[in-house]
Amino acid sequence: MTIFVSTEWLAAELGKSDLRILDASLFLPGTPRDARAEFEAAHIPGAAFLDLDTLADPIDPAPHSLPPDALMTQRVQALGIDADSRIILYDNSPIRSAARAWWMMRLYGVGASAAILDGGLPKWLAEGRSTDSGAAIPAPGTAVARIDRAQVRTKADLRANIDSGNAQVLDARGAGRFTGTEAEPRPGMASGHIPGSRNLPYSALFAADNSLKSPDELRALYEGAGIDLNRPVITTCGSGVTAAILLAGLESLGKTDIGLYDGSWSEWGFDPATPKATGAA
């Protein structure tokens, strides 16, 4: 499978025994929406609710931090995922959270493949496609999750990179949060960005119908943000969610020398010892 699959493709694959569809909707703090309630009101037929907001390390204070292997294994098995499952992630969220779930499935080696539904539930609904309602309880699966830490960037990596400049750092947050003119949604967090980083708000990658823009348009966006596509890139954001969108976009262009800073600004911005910059890149 490719990174992104179309609504037409998914509609034709519904009901296949190896297909697992997961709703990975997640909302920013303070958003008056309930992802689980929305799933139970309407979801793609055969889908299960991932509950991405709770799929995190219970002892790490940074939100959405990667969970231990045992917790990830427990969750994916409860969702009916086997080693040969084809996993499709979608969302109905303004922050396009399915990309984070897609990255995690690959990071932990879960299933045979994973892909993002291009356009998500909004496009599915706009096309008049059918939905189901109610809770979903799949038959237990057998997949085992083992994280590949080589794909994850840490605070130490980002601190070292400020001096070395080996990788370009690309921040997915909106321009106001990046420059420090807009307050962070989490109380007590500093504003600004990691010194030397560039800014490309994740929302710029999507067309009006919620689908990803064309490769030529994506390439122009990354280059317009000051990114040299021939050099390594580390993506970051508020809590490691929208950074996955920039990473997926880069990978769709064929880049492989990329990584994601999991702690992102939720870790960096809360640490008084980390250097912080404000203003434009």
C-alpha cells in the first residue's frame, strides 16, 4: 500500500478479512468535542476506535508520548490487529491526527502495512458514503508491537543538532505559535520555537476537499519554507501529532532521511533549560 489511499479504494476493500480500519481522531486541549462520542455517532463501516489520546506513556508528563511496547501490544490486539493486517487510519479532526497513528503503527512494526485515508471522514461523508453507528468491539488480534527507536528523535538529539546543523528542523505549528505571538494551548508553556527551525503549518498541505495536495504542490511548500529536500529533516510540532503530517508528506515525495521529535514543543517548551527563539524563521 501507498502512504495515502483514496476513499474509492477503501470503499472497494470494505469487508476484506485482513483489513483493519481505525478512527484515530484526536483534538487539541480545550476543543469542545468528544472523539469517542463522535465515533459512536458515525464511523466508516467496520472501523474501530483507536483512542489515540490515551495511547501514550502513562509515566511521561509530555502529552502523547510514545507508549511502552506492552501497552501498544495490548491496544492493537484489542483492536483486532494481526501480523498480516492491512491497517487504514482515518480521522475527523482539524489536526489530521491519523498521520500520528500511521507513524506509530509503522514505528512499532504493527501489521503488514499501514496507510492514511486521504481526505479522512470529512471526504468520505461529503461523497455520501455509508456509515455505521455504535461502539465496535473487534475479535482480539495477535500482533506484537516492538518500537524502532532509530526513527525517533529526542530532546538530546535536537539540542545537539542546534550546534551541528546536521538536520533541518521543520515545525508544523501555526505561524503565531511558532513566532511566539500566539499563546500555547497548554497553560504554563513557553512560546516560540527551537532555534534554527523552519515553519510550515501542517494545514497548508491539504486541499479544500481535505485531501493531500499534489507532489508538485508539496515540494513547493517545503522548499518555500526553506527546506532543502536533499538534506535530512526532523519534524516537530506541539506534541508530536501534526509533525507526523509533515513527515508523511516528505515521505510521499520519496525522502527517507527524516525523523520525528516525539516530545516536540510540549517537552521543549516546558523545560526552562532549553534555548528558545521567537519571531520568524
